[in-house]
Amino acid sequence: MPQGDYIENHIKEHGHRLDHFERIRKREAREPHKKSQIIKRTRGLKAKLLNKQNFVDKVQQRKKVAALTQKKADKKTDQPAVQGAVPPYLLDRQATSSSKVLSNTVKEKRKEKAGKWDVPLPKVRPVADDEIFKVIYTGKRKKKQWKRMVTKVTFVGDGFTRKPPKYERFIRPMGLRFKKAHVTHPELKTTFCLDIIGVKKNPQSALYSSLGVITKGTIIEVNVSDLGLVTNTGKVVWGKYAQVTNNPENDGCINAVLLV
């Protein structure tokens, strides 16, 4: 029998219990205490990760508080010349003009907007985890399912060393590791075979970016020193970003467009 949305219908008809919102408020008030107790009890690597996340949350909280409190700032301006004599106690004084300060959130948004690239593929099809990862059964009776094999093209650096098989969670097959990409310069209309320096961002997930998984729409960094590109100051450009425009696992190669 389908469950449906009977809970929502019951709330619409009869409303919440009298102390509903008070209970929610108390639960939210207890949450930091519970969190701190968990952090105190944990040990080892998990404790490090929890403390790191706690530190990030506190920084974000402080930024929000600063953004709310810093609404106005007093700017000191030179006092306009006053006709006639001025008392000595007013000679050192300057006029203050109150001006509103933009909140930090607005500034952050503006920075992000200014830093965004006009990429060739602004939207890509989302890829499910089941499509990228294949479950590997391990153990004496093949009951354990904690290992995953990456079924997409990946990039690993030259100094990469595999973990021992017992501890390796994500397996990146040698046959799907690529080191070069066919990068097209949009202004020169020419394609170059360039070395990949690293995977900057995979739009699907941050995990794929850290694993070096390359799918359609991924931003990769390529070595453009052979192209002879220079900056305004005359320095040779070493690396530039490019966006992957094909499905590498189907084509057997990486095609990308340089972000100029």
C-alpha cells in the first residue's frame, strides 16, 4: 500500500502539537553540545577531520557575525573651511561622514562573478555514482563491498604511487589513465597535443576532482609552454585551463577547448 503524503495532510488538517516549535528550538540549542561531546570522544584520524570541519564552521560563523555587525563605517573627511576664527579645541577635529558598507556576502558574490570563466559547456549531464564506480567484492567469501573501481578516464601525476591493495579504496586502472589531451585554441583555430598538469574541477563532484576523474565538462590544466604564450609583462605562460568537450571513455582520447 503506498504511503503517500499522509503526514503533510494530517498537519494541514489538524496542525502541529502545541509544543512543536519549542521542541525544535530546544533540539537546535542542544545540537552544539552534542557535537562537542562527539568531538571530545573521538580519537585518531576521525578526530582530526571533525576538528577541521568544526574550525571551518566557526570561521563561517564569525564571518556572518562580522557581516551583520559591520553595517556602517565612519569615513573621516576634511572639514570644509569655516569663515571666521575657529576655537583651538576644534582645530584638530575632522568631520565624519557615515557611509554604508556592503556586506561581506555581497562582496564575495561579486568576486565570484568576476572570477567566473565563460566556458564552452556551461551545463553538463549529471553522472550517477553507479556509472563511475564499479563495486569490487573482496574478502575470503567476497562479502565486503568497500572497494570501488573507477570506470572513467582519470589523470594521475608522475609521482603517483599506489597504496597496498589491502588499503586501496579507489582503484584507477592503468588502461584508463591519460597524460595528454588534444587542446584546441579558439582564436587560432588550431589543435595541439599537450601534457596534462592536473584536474582543476570536475562539475560532477569534489570527490571526482580529487581522484582526477575526467568527464565531459571537466576543467583541466594543460602545459602550454610549447605554444609560446606570454603575459603582458613578457613572462612565458606555463599552464592554462581547458574544458573537456567530449566523453573520453567512449572516444579513447581527451578533446578540450582552451579557456582564453
